[in-house]
Amino acid sequence: MVLKKQLEDLLEFIKNNPQKGVWYADEWETELTSSIPGWLDIVRDPANWPAIEQVQPRGSYHYLCELLLDTVGFELARRWLGSGVQKQADASRRWLEEVENLNAGIWNELTDQMKQYVVNATFKDHPGEPFESLHRLGPDLHRLDREQYFRLPGGVTPFVFPITGYVPSVEISQLRLIVKSAGDAEYLKHIDDMIAQREKACQLPFSQQFAWRIPYALTRDERELIARLMDKARQSGFIPAALPQIFLSFEAPPLFVAYPELEDEEDQEEEGVIEPQVPRNRRRGRPETISIEEVLGCYIPNPQIILYARGLRWYTRRKGLDEELLRTVVIVHEIGHWVIHLLPKRGVPEWPLELYKLTEEDVHEGWAQLITWWVAKEAGGEIEQTFEKLNESQSAPYYVYERFKDKGVRSVMASLERLRQLRWPARIEDWERFIG
């Protein structure tokens, strides 16, 4: 009877708190300790979990979930992975992302899907050097005024970060030891391959180490939309994998190389701009369309994604858009290219590189836009509005997706399996035939 009363007191306390403000995990712990004697024993008893799961506080539930997982451990994390309560499932994934919570026994109890998730999260959140330093520097460089950054006299490079090699983070090294101790040869090789990829990326010739590109750290909203995309792919049997490296580039995008006057128009009234000695070709017309890959970002199938900072800024002003929202939509579009090229599925090959490169633009951009439309439509609001506004300037291949909007996601993803197995560069007719 005493134990039942203690459980009821705990549930009532959770239900009615916090009275105001936000309680973080440590504040929940302090309040529970002072108000509910023996609360640790209560939450550690599996018989009490169903009752505790049914009660949500007035706020700060995700912090309470974090505390409960830290208190109970893997048994509760495993239970919550499949929870229909999103904050429980999210807290469980975050708990498993922390390598210090894992050991060989826990690793062997994880599903393949969860193992892949843990590996990806570890490499993303703790990538090692030089990537962690570049991530920290990136936002500060991005905030620099364009004239300060791009218009130094004599073409002097304002930022130099020599890359001397790759050093895995403590978390990556610790995860590798856990996987090795678990005797999991498959994922040990997967981790070693990811380390080798980063070592290779850091072995650039010295002259290439000063390119105007820095690693880009995804925002919380961008990660959420990519997660939604991955959910759709996973429902069709595809396996989540480490994202390609994403870089923010301060070089001139292809459109500005062909039409430098487009960017120059913003600077016509600025003081200190040197008058050009070569007169502009006034007979040359303006581009009728402005494709994403020409000015905003592109997917390179080695693989990596490039975001053009100058193009994003220019297009934002030209169209009256929010730059962060525009960049988010472009990232989803470029991730869409990577999904169709390389996202793995058992029994289905990657798209052979040469055939992928030679595939019709209608197929490439139709796929990327369709995937982006799925995500934007689901998110709604400003994301969907930005997607629609962006489409106003696109060339014909970017509208191909409209032919497939009424097709189910699984049907479309099934057609990708067949396109990857073609022995010739895919045509739009092939895609239409496979979907039926």
C-alpha cells in the first residue's frame, strides 16, 4: 500500500509540474528528490513504467524523459525506441547517441537500423579534427559582410586553415572499441571505412587546402526535414546512411561566372567600386531561367554537397525570401540527389557512377524536386511557400516532378530500384514506364 501511495504521489507531482518556467533534467532531479522520497526506486521498477508513461507534465517533458532514461538506462531506452509518444522515442535515440551510455552487450541488442543511426550520429556530432574546428569557425565566417570577405586588395585570401591530417574524435574511437569488443565485424568495417574516407579527404594537395569552402553544420530545422525524408525512404526498405559532406562555398556559382553583371548590379551605387576597363556586352541577354544547381547549390557524386553562399544571398534579395528557409529547401533538394544515387538498400545496387552522370536531366531534377516536394508539402507553412516561390524561376526539368505527384511514395521508390539496374543512362521514358 505504501508503494502504491508513493507511485500515486509521483504521478500527481509529474502531472502538476513545473508550475512555471522550464525544468531541465537536473532541476527535475532536484525537485523530485526533495518532494518524492524513494522516487528512484519507483522509476526503476519496470512494473511502474506503464503508469509513468501515461502521465505528462505541464511542460519540459523531454527533459523529464532524459532524466528517466539516465536513471533507468538501456532497458527503458529499448522500450521507448518504438514508442508512439514522439518525445519518448526522441529521448531514447538521444540517449543511445551518447557513446558513454553504450557497451558491447547493449550494442549487440540494437537493431541494424539503430546501429546505423548511432554510427551516423557519432560521426555527425563528433566528427574529429579538423572538421570540429571548421564547424566552430563556419558561422562566424558566414556572418562576415560580403565586401569584407570577398573584396580584399590583390586577391589576398582572408582565411587560411591548413589541413595536416585527420584525427578521429574521442567518441568515434570509443565507439569503435565498443563495436570491436562486441565482435561486430560488419559495423567495425563500416566505421573504419568512414574513418578512411575522412583521412582521404584531409590528404588534399597543399594548394587545395585554401579553397573558399568550409564544412556546413546543419540547423535543427534542416535535420528535422532530412529525418522526414529518411523516414519515407526507410518505409520503402532503404537504409539510413551517413550524409555526404556539406560545404558552404564563397566562390562564384556557375551563373555568376557566365553572367557576372547579375551580381554586380547589387554594387552599382556602392562607394569605392573600381570602374571596369572592359565595357559590358550589352547585347547579351539575361538568362530566362535560374536553376538551383547554377546559383544556389549542387550535388557532386563523389559524394558532397556545395551550397553557394553568394548565390543564396543574391537570390534571397532578388525574390524577397528568407535566406535560411531558402538554404533549407536547397539542402533537401541536394540530399534528394544523393538519395537516388547512393542511399543503400539490401539487394539493390548503387547507381553506377558513369550511368548516373549520363542520365537525363529530366530524371535527375525530377527526382530531386519530387523528394523535396514530399517533404515541403508535409512540413507546410513557410517551407512549402519557399519551395513554391523557388520554382517560379526554374527550368523545364525542375517541373517534371509534377507528373508524379499523385503517385505513392513506395511506388516511386520502387521505380528507383529498377532505374539503378539499367545498363544505359536513364531516360524520363524509363522512369514513367517503371512507375506505371
